[in-house]
Amino acid sequence: MELFKKTNFDFLGHKWPFIIASLVLSVAGLVSLAVKGGPKYGIEFKGGMIMTVRFASKPDVEKIRASLTKVLSSPPSVQTFEGGSDQNEIEIEVGVDHSGTKDANVELEKNHQTVLATLAQTYGQPGNGKLDLNNATTGQLSARLTDPLQRAGVQLSQQQVDELAGAVIAWRDQHGGLITKIDDVRSVPGLTPPAFSVLNQESYLAPYTAARNIEIVGPKVGADLRSQALNATLLALAGMLVYIWFRFEWVYGVAAVIAVFHDTIITIGIFSIMDKEISLTVIAALLTLVGYSMNDTIVIFDRIRENLHLNRRERLDDVINRSVNQTLSRTVMTSGLTFLAVLALFLFGGPVLHGFSLALVIGIIIGTYSSVFVASPIVLVWHDWADKRKKTAPEAPLTAPRQGSAKPVAPAKNSVKVGK
């Protein structure tokens, strides 16, 4: 399928606006990274605790942030989910002390308990002596119901009490993890009216749940993950450089790798400007971007090589323009369809895929034009410089030929090397 036929756009003639835009974005991103001391790493890379808390109604984020700041040693990050469908959820992120004066694992567990206690004090009813059903575990609920059920004459063995508590907690988790009305629990299998009466007397419903989605990562694990992510990206670039060097010519490999570095730096820079975290999903998106952008560049380079074989006397800039025009339909279809897919993920994918899809949205836009307006001009500039150097190089003096010998033949003009 071909969307555009016999186009003749002068892409290289309009390269400077794109090159200037790339320079501005690159410098702005690098300045932002320098000012902020590097990328804003997620919990996976720096270590710490991240907790998702769901409320029955829209929470007061400033109130929660102020309450936690008073009791935690390091300022927490409290924010709502961007792009999430449930605006009643917040994300609490607490880092660890990297000075080495504290045990990281002990500090992480302490922070976890401090956050839970602060939420219970702010939104719960800790003074009434009842158990918070929205944040209780199966073991806590079973221990709380054992004696009251016996006093109420409900004849259940300990195993049956454990099973009943498990059924209540399972029902809660299956219905969003947050019970808003105690009467809703009546539908739990095995919960008889006397048992429900005991449950109602011994528990209360806090307007939030923090019993799910808790991630704790130690700083050593985070440092290892950060190192592995960097090594994976650099090894991918090195492998692609070697392949293109072997497949085409070394300058083509350098141009392709520079273009990919350009895409990656701009994407990370925009994340820094927007104050977005670099998480494992974002690293996955960057690696996807590296392969996607490199593939687009190789397609154009391969068409350039084919056209140079067909007409070696044609100017290189004309060959590049013609090659880009010939691959224009393919570029628009692949990049356009991929962009629509990741844009849908960005708009409707929810908070879990927000960073991943944002990196791909930025990367596809930058990577598509970098193949045309960054990688191709690098190849053209190199060959122009090489040709000028050959023309200005002093020619070796020719000695007079011996009598009867043939005249020395002038060296042929070097042509552009197009591949192996």
C-alpha cells in the first residue's frame, strides 16, 4: 500500500528548522537535568516505599502531605494519579536515607508503619477500640472475632472462624478493596446474621484503604536496577553500531547512533522538564524507542544504498532526498499507526502505563524526524567534508616516465562507499 506516489519533497533543504529545534530541546533538557541533579528516578531505582491509597471520596492531598511531613524524616511525595479514571486514589512515595547512617530495611519498615498510623489517626477512629475492616488482614480479623463469636453463642471452630474472616476479606478485595456500607457485607457466603452482628460490633469502616499495592525497594536493589538499565541501553546501542558499520559503512553507523542518542536525550530531558519519574516501564519504553528509531533509520539508509548503486554519478543530497521520498509512505503508515496506538494508551491506559506511553509518544515524534533530519544530514556532511579534503590534498609529484614507458594515469576520483 502506497499513500504517496512520486513525491519530490526537498527534505534536506528544510533540515535547519528541525536541527535548531533539536538543539533547543537537547540544551533545555540537559540544563534541566543539571539543575535538578539528574533524572528523577522512581522507587525502583532509588529505593523507598510507594503506597497506593484509595478513598471513598476525593481526598485532601495537602492535609495528608502536611500530616506525613510532620512524622517522617524525609519529605514524602503525595500526589493523585495523573490520567487515572479514579480521582479518589493517591500515591504516597517515601524515600530512604542514603547517607549510610541508618539501616535501610529498618527505615523502610518504620516508614511503612508510620504512614499507616498517620492515615489511621487522620481518617480513622483509633480511640473506639474497634478494628478497621477496610485495612485489616485476614489474621487480624480472625483474631478479633474469635472470642466475641463464642460469647455471642456462635458455635464455630477456629478453622471456621479463619475461613469466615478470609471470606470477608476476599469479598472486600473483590469489590474494590473499600467497603462503604457495612450492610453490603451481608452477602458474604457463610456470614450468618449472628456472625454479622458480631462483625458490626467489633469493626468500623475507615474512609480509605491502604491494604493493597504497597511496593518496598531497598537502595541496593535500586542501584543495581539503575546500573542494569544503563548497561542494557548502552549495549543495545553498541550492538546496533557494529551491525550498521558492517552492513553499510562506519559513518552510517555513527549517524544512526547519534540520532538514537538524540532521541533518548530529548525524551529524558522532556521528562526532567515535566518533572516526571524515570521508572522501569519508562526504561522499557526507551529501549523500545531505540529499536524503533534505529529500524526507521536503517530503512532509509538501505534505500540510499540501493539508489547509489543504480546511479553512482548522482549527487548524494539528491539521492538522499529521493530515498526519503520513496520511503515516505512506509514511514507515515508505520509511525502514524504506532503513534495512534501509544496515544490511546496515554489517554486511556491509566496511571500504570502513563510513563511508558508518554515516553513512546515523545519518542515516536522525535525518532521519526531524526531519521530524516538528523541521521541523513550527518552522512551528507561527512561525505561533503571528505570530498573537499580529497580535493585540497596536495597531489604526489609525478616522476618523468622512462623512455618507452606508458604515461602515468591520473588517479580516478573517489566515489562514495555505499556498503559491503
